[in-house]
Amino acid sequence: MEHITTGHASPATKTRWYRQLYFWVLTAIVAGILVGWLAPNVGIAMEPIGTTFVDAMKMLIGPIVFLTIVGGIASVADLKKVGMTGLKALTYFQVGTICAMVFGLVAINLFRLGDGVNADASKIETSESAAKLIDAGQHQEWWQFLTHIIPESMAAPFVEGNILQIIFIAVVFGIALNAMGKVGAPVLEGVQRLTGVMFKILSFIMKAAPVGAFGAMAYAVGKFGVSSLTSMGGLIALFYITSILFVVVVLGSVMAFLKLNIFKMIRHLKEEYMLILGTSTAEPALPGLMRKLEHAGVKKETVGLVVPTGYSFNLDGAAIYLSLAALYIAQATNTDLSIGQQLGLLAVMLLTSKGAAGVAGGGFIALTATLTTLGTIPAAGIMLIFGIDKFMSECRAIVNFTGNAVATLFIAWWDRTLDADRVRRVFNGESVEPLPIETPSDLDEVTGTDNHLIDYGYDRPVHPAPVEPASRHASDVEPAQPSDRRPAYSEIV
């Protein structure tokens, strides 16, 4: 079947590097660093620019996660496979978290950067913002994520941006819609079309990514300066080195097992990495990761279930940070912990980290909850690292993001649905055959006309002719009924 193409359909005519999104985001990050360093007051004044962009991205995450999960679950023929995929994902998440925490524990035990600090916990002054996190952590129980996952109302999770609760609602809604069969077909079609609309809005907002990255970076450097980097540079460097080793050794080994190259995956996701680096959070990169993995051939229901869930439960970067920070505080306050106590600390962190999932300031709340539960390390000691937390947030987010990308590929392999050859070709930047279009929510359909597809690194024909795999959407391909064709947002202009 012929495919309608545009002038930028092949790698040979790909948009030049200086017109691509990642280049301008990187340029904006460098400019933000310079402004924050040379003119701190101006940098601090840029805060609204960064926060507004991040808020605009977060505004879409809830609806995109909900619609993607509902569309994926409602479209599958066997719901048991969805349940098995979820169980496999949670199992993988736990194993990955344990590996990340062990990496952190080994690193801080080898270098013992807290020795010699000799901090007196009773004399540590706690700031107002830190005191709130400490109080929240002291009242945080490990089992609360089980009860917290049930929302008070259907609308509350979307208003509060609570991803865990949105996932819960989406799974229940998707199962119910699937069980309705033909009766629910019109609703499913509406969900698929709304997904397209959401990604079209995303393409609009992404054009402001360089501006948002500039504002966020200028504020961070202007507010916190470089003094914190020099005063506790050793701990920051240890965290970065440990994180890099984890990505290369552990995640790289998983990718090698799949016969894939992690460095090529990172290159393929470069736009998302630049976005994370500029905004210090992985949330704005979630939609891009989902669409790129779908394009690589991972099934929509797998992507829709594993990626959003991983954003709450598969936080490898946060796990490394928790273990490093907890042991550093113990060393700095002269609290001796045996190997057995450190293993107990790891077990507690596995539970408390889930208790703070999806909560603002979750990393510090999880750390405080861990120290409080263990009872041997003073919780007030988190003030020793409170000032440098900002400089480690980018690395945490990047490792979390990378871990979720690898996890999704591994779960797809575990489900025996991973087309490793297609993924390899996509990561290599080669042209691949377009996937069958089942819904107008395909990325090509909602962003191909404004060159945003090339910004996201796709090198394949856009606007392919529809291929109808299921009878429930047969009306989409009947040329005699133009009223049933795609809406105006997907037409070539």
C-alpha cells in the first residue's frame, strides 16, 4: 500500500541539526547557566518561565496517561495478558530497585565521605521547608501507598496530578470498557481520538521547551549558586559516578541481554534527555518516551502500563540517592551501622520509597521515613544534604527515565512481543516500515504536518494510508462517508 510522504520523509532530507529541538534546548541550558552565574538576581527572576513550562507539561501528563492506558487495555483481546504484564513489571521494578540501592550502599561504604564531619544532630538547624518534609516523613507509613492509590473522587487525581491514582482509575475504566465489547466501541474510538488531540497539544507546548529550560536552569544556578557544588562536591561527584556506572553496567547488561545497545537508545532519546536536564524532572519527557517506544514496536498496552507505573515504582536514580544519602548521614553523625543493619536499612527503603511515590518532595519524605523507621540515624541529619539536593535532581531524573525505558523493553521481551530487530533499526536511526495505523492517535497523524516528528527523531514516512485491522473501526476507512474520516486536526494543511 502506498504511503503519502513529505519532503522530510527520509534521513537524507532530515531537518538540519541547528533546527532540531534538542539543539535549542541544549543552547538554552547553557544560556541559563551563564545568566544564573553572571547575574544571579536576573536568573532568580526567570523562575516563573521555567515553572510555567513544567506546569504546562504536567497539565497533559494526567490525561495522556489515562487515555493511553484505557486505550491499550480496552483494545486487547485477553485481559489476563494485561494482568501478567503488570505483575512482571512490578517484579522487575523491585529487582531493579534493589540493584540500585546496593550500588549506592557499596559506593558510600568504599569512600565514606561522611567520616570526619562529626555533625551533632541535636544542634542541626532545620529550615521551614525541610521541617515540613521531615514531619511528613515521620508520619509516612510504608503501607500508605496501598490506601493512597484509591482517590476520593474521579476528578481529584487529575487536579492534584497524582499519577498513581490516575493509573488506578485508568486500569479500572479500561477493564470495564473492554468488558462492554461492541457497546463500548464508540467510547473506545473517542478515547483514541482524544489521545490524538492531547499529543497535538503536546506538540504545541514542546515548541516552548527551550524557553522553559532556560528559565528553569537560570533560576537554579542563580538561586543556589556554585558554592554548594564546591562545599560538598565529593558527595555530588560520587552520586553522579555511581549513577553512570549503574546505567552502563546494570542497565547496559539488560540491554545487552536483549541484544540492544544502551548508548544508541540514549542517543535516540536525546531530546527527552535535554528536556530533563533543563527542567530537573522526568515528567515532561514521559509522553515523548511513550510515543518513541511505540514507534520502536513495543505494544501500546505494554507502553501504557509499564512507563507510567515505572514513574512511581521504578525509580533507580532515587534508589541510589536514598542509599547514598542515608549512609552519608549516618557517617556524618557518627552513627555506626553493621552490615546487618545496612541490609535492614535497604529492606526498609524498599517499603518507604513506595510510600512516598507520587508525593511532592517524595525523595526527602522517603529518606525521613526510612531514618525514622530505622530509629538509629537522626532524621534531622537530612539538613546536611538539603542544600545540594537540587544539584542531584537532574541525575536522579535521568537515571529514573533511563531505567523506565529499559524496563519497558525488557517487559516487552518477557511478554514475547518485542521486535528486537525493529527496535535496533530505530535506535540506529534507520528508516523502518510504518506501523499499521489503528487509530488517529498515532504520532504521525497528530504532529507530522508541523515538522515536530523530525524534532522527535523519527525518520519514516508520515501520514501513511490507514490499514484497518479490526471491524470495530471499519467506518474510518470508508471513502464514501467523509463524515467518518479523521477530524480536521489530522489532515494535511
